[in-house]
Amino acid sequence: MSGYRFSVPRGHVRRLGCARGFTLVELMVAMLLGAVVIAGVISVFLTNQQVYRTNRGLSDVQASARIAFELMARDIRAAGLTGCGNSARIANAINSGTTYWYTNWGTPVMGYTASQKDPASGTGGTERTTNTESLSLLGVDGVGYSVKANSEPAGTFTLNESSTPLKSGDIAMVCDPDHAAIVQMTTVSGSTLTHAKSGTPGNCTNDLSYPTVCSSGSSYTFSANALVARLSAVDWYVATSAGGTSLYRMSLTTDDKGATIRTDEMVRNVTSLQFGYHLAGSASYLSADKVTNWANVDAIQINLTMVSTDSRAGVDSKAISRSFTSTTTLRNRVN
């Protein structure tokens, strides 16, 4: 058997020996391209993150504004309502009734500019902040309950309903076609309501005649089917809160000592609150210090400025700030 000899050309051996991988230049170019791609991905991610923050911040601000307007509108619509449509003839049996903002029916709608003192909300703690306005509203809370019989001068009302949400110490509005009266109910037991000269602030008389005479010894008996409802008194304003400033609602309520005031934080991140008041027959809105007759106010314009909860949701990583306007009419003053 003859041998076979295989040989590789000399030039081929040299070429195989030179195939050693990437050069330094090729590696640097590849790294540069990779860095560009990574930078692009990071840029897209950061942009999308900021867009998400902005959209969430706008949604947060708009939702809070809608809630604030709706809550305030409920109180504004009912302001000045007695339940019987006779808001011009109101007897006030409360001790020094006109000195308390929550029983002074002479102005059931009353606004205050930033420079005017609001007797309900002051300027310290959870009280009104500077450069903001406030609004006090009086009316009746919810539906009224019909009177079956009124016994005077015993000071007893018997209702057609077997029970009501009214409590002992509640300040109530009683009305029939002749007039209405603001009175504090001393005791409430089932369908029986009693008013006497006790409690806080208490009544100055058992006589619910119009006009009120605290020293009167006479009495007025309300007719059958007269209405009794809890008095509603609220004050809207902006005050300092744990996270900045918030919209607050001060309201009349009752505890074991009698009538008292409750303060609730309603909407956070409200930085400004302004009001405009429309008078019947007018074509414009006035500030509170320009209103000369509050009985003619038939609509209120609310201007709110709010910021987002996320402090980096806006441009330059700042909070988003937006102003909103809403107008609400007073139901019992619009023909």
C-alpha cells in the first residue's frame, strides 16, 4: 500500500493564524452604540414616568375640585331655607341669638373677604389662613318632620313620626304658614320634643311668637302639620393642615353639653378660596365687601386654586397648580 502525503499551502497557514477577534476600535464602537441604545431606553422611561406623574397629578387636582364644588354647592343651594318659604318672618328664641353666627338668621348668607373678620373662622390653628375668603350659610338640615300637635305654654311638640334623628340639645327650626322660629330642643324622646329655658346656649323664652320678646308671658301655638327640622349652620374656609392647606367646613352640631361647633377637613391641597356674589337683577359678581344687601344674593361663584399631592408632577419637578370656577344658585331665591 502506497503512502499519501497531505500538505497545506504556506499562504493558507498564515491567514488562519491572523483571525484573532475584535480590534480595540471595533470594541469601542460597539460599546458606544450600546451606550446610545441604553441612554435612549432610559430617556423613554423617564419621559413616560413624568407623563404618568403629570396625568396622575392633573387627575388628582380635577377630582378634588369636583368634590369641593359639590360639597359646597349642597350647602349653598339650601341656604336661607326654612322649610315653609317664610324666611322673612323668623322668631329667634335662643339666648342672645343674634350674637352667635350660627343662629343669626338676619344674614343666612354672609361672605367675608380676606381683610374682613369672620366670627366663625379666625386666623390661628385650624382657622382661616391669610389672603383667603370665607362663607357662612344657614338653613335647615335635610327634610322636616310634621307636627301632630303643639302644646303651649308647656313647650311640647308631638310629631306624626314615631322617631326622628333629632337629639336633645339640637337647635331646630319650626315653621308654619304664619312664621318660623329658631329654638333649642331641651329633650327629645321618641316623637315628643320639648323646649325650655335650659341648655347651651338655651332659650330666652318659651314663647315662639313673632317677633321674639324674651320677657313675653304669652305663647304661640304652631298649627298641625307645621314642620320641624334641625338648623344647619356651616362656614367654609381654607386653613393650615398637616400637609399644607386644606378646605375646611365648620358646622353646628350637638354634644352632651348642648350646641357646639365641629370642624372637618374636607379637601386637601386647596391654596386659595375666593367668592363672587350675584345680586338679583345684576349682570356681574361682586366681592363680599361690595355687597350692601345680602338678602338679594341669588347665586355664588366659587374660585378655587389647588395643587397636586405629588410635589414633582409639574414642570421642573414642581407641583401642578390649577384654578377652577363654579357657580351655584340659591334655590329659594331663584324665581
